[in-house]
Amino acid sequence: MNVVMFSVIICLYIMIKAKKNPHNQGSFRQRPSGKWEGSRWVNSIGKRVSVTAATQPKARLALEAKILEIGKNDSTGRTSKETFKVYAKQIISQREGLGDRTRDKYRDDLRLYLIPLHQVRLDKITPALLRYTYAGLRESGLSDAVRGHAHTLARLVLETARTDGLISRNPADVKSIRPKPERGSEDSQVQAYTPSQVAQLVRAAPGITHSETVLFLLRTGMRRGEMMGLRWSAIDRRTGTAGVRITRSTTQPTSGGKAVYEGKPKTKQSNRDVPLSADVLQLLDALQVLTKERRAQLYPDKDLSPYVFPSLCGTPQRPDNVRRVLHTILDEADRQALAREEKRAAALGVPPEPVEPLPRYSVHALRHTFVSLMAAQGVRLEVIAAWIGDRPETVMKVYLHIFKTDLPMPTLDLPDLNDG
């Protein structure tokens, strides 16, 4: 048997075993005596437990019962009778590898979005209860992204309880339980401004404080937190690039207010050098002059801020300020559009037509808009992905379906079939 054939057989064996044993429910084998042995590693006791039975189904049930019994006698004091809220708080605090930002976000998600699970015992949580919880979030008007975050936390907590031996199965692992947007809903579509809407935004921006943040995002496709963490030392005018090495983010509102975090980008793709076009470099030149003027007027005794986009007093600007700036620009764009229509109607001596206001998309829609405009200009997928810090398959899956109505079927230049 050659090496290639041996590798194929090994791969098939692994695939078959994974299919027979989804989500690590234990391993099972038949002994020469005909009896079945089942075993599984249990984190709470730090060793593998095993059972034997006459058939594989009986071995599976016996293994689950034994693991549940271990959970009841867990030396850590945790039991399956513990409520989801109490156990989740312990896991969020103790789990290794979580940054402060992620840990606080999990606490917010637990407090805000998983309320129906709070007082329920771990062993009483069912797929039906999870569906009820997610449906309640949808009925409250929360986005599918929020519901997805709630599911991610619920699955993490319940999977940890399973590996700790407190429950035999993870109810969040049931097929199709993860919240998904309804077909045709707005949440299922990427939100992006059209070229004409972008033109209105650009015309309305001058004179609005911090409007440069919105214009920068439109022209670079950066994430909001990446822009807010950008420092002048990261701007390389020789190469015409901005190095993304720091990101700033905020948590959900809590009783103590929002917290701002600054740290490294989470993924390798996000840590990148973003090329800056000539108009972006011109925008940065003007911003640098404006920042120096503000410093001279408002805080002359302080050093010049190292951040490209500081607040008016020179401190790092909060990422959530960009949303207010965007909405101010949108309000001004609507006002200008109404004034133009009234002027046109007055010149013709007719009543003005209704003016549809610009959509109030999130700040992240500026990133979607950048991607859509670049793709419309023929920039290759892999190039766009490198610019925005995403993988090409992500760009294809998340962004480019907004063009499906903008791609007419071309006429192929083929020889006439009647030609000899």
C-alpha cells in the first residue's frame, strides 16, 4: 500500500469516527467478548471515565449517567442544580484566553439578552427554552447579530458544563438552533449607501465637527475602532499607508456607563497596512493643520495628541462618537436635499415633491459602502480583502451579494451558428 492510499484511508477513518461521535459525546468500541465499552474525558476530575454494557446504546446511557453522577459530587462545588446565571458568571470570570473587552461583553450579553435562562438549573435547559429566549429577543426588535451573540455565549457556557460533567448533552448544539435572519429581511442584507447617497454625504460634511471621521471611513473601509486607535506615527507618507496596530472599542451600556478598551487587532488579517489614496492624504494634511489650530485655541498647555482623530480637547475620541457625527451629516444632507427641491419647485412654479430621507444605517455600513464602491470599480476581491483586513471568502460571502441586481447578463461575442 503506497503512502497516498494509506493517507486516504486514515482520513476516511477520521471522518467516519467524527460522524459517529459528534461534539465529543464519548468514544465507544466493542470488546472481543461482545460487550460495548464507552469512555469520555471529564475536565472536572481530570481523567477519562469508562463503562461497559451489553449494547452500544446502553453503554452510551450508562456513560451519561456516570458523568452526571460525577457532576453531582464535583469537588469544585458545582452541580447540575446550579442556575445558568451563577454558573455563567463563574465561567466568564475564570475562562482562560479571554481579553478584558470580550469578558465584559459576555457579562453584558448575559445580563441583557439571556434573562429567561438566569434562574433555570443547568440540567433543565432545553433546546425549546433556548428557542423561546432567542424568539423573545427578535420580538423585542433586537438584531440577528445580537441574537447570534447571545447564542454564542449560551453555547459556550453549556458546552463547558457538559465537559465538566454537569450535563450529558449541550442543548445549544442541536441542529438549526442558532438564530438566523428571516429570508428577505433587512438583517439578512448588507446595508450600504449608493453612490448618489455617498455624494450627498460628502456635500453635507464640510463644517460639521469631526466629519473627517466619516469621510475617512468611507474612503478606507477601516473599522471604526481601527480608525480611533490610529496614531500619527502609524501614517507612512513615504509609502502612502496607515498601519493598523491598535484598535479602540466600547462595551454595551451598563449601570456604570460604557468602558473603552484599547488593544491589538484580534486577527492576523486585521493587522495590516492600509493604502491611502491621494484624497485621503489630503484629508489628513488638512486635519493635522486643524488639530494644531484647535490645540492652540483650546488646550495650549497640553502636548499635541498622538492620535489622528482626537477629541476637541486632545484626548482619544470615543468610538461611539462617530455614530453621532454620521447622523448629524445625514440630517444636514436631508436638509440640503429638501432645500434643493424647494428651489427647483419654486423656479417651475409647482409644489415641491416629497424628498426621501437618507437611511440611518450603522457606522459599519460605511465599511460595506467602501467595499461595494471598490468592487463596482473592478478592484479584485483579494485586493479588497487585504485592504479591509478580511479573508477573500468573507468578502465574497458577506459583501458582494449586494451587487446581484447590478450585474446584467452580457452578450457573448460568439461565431454565428450558421457560419460554416
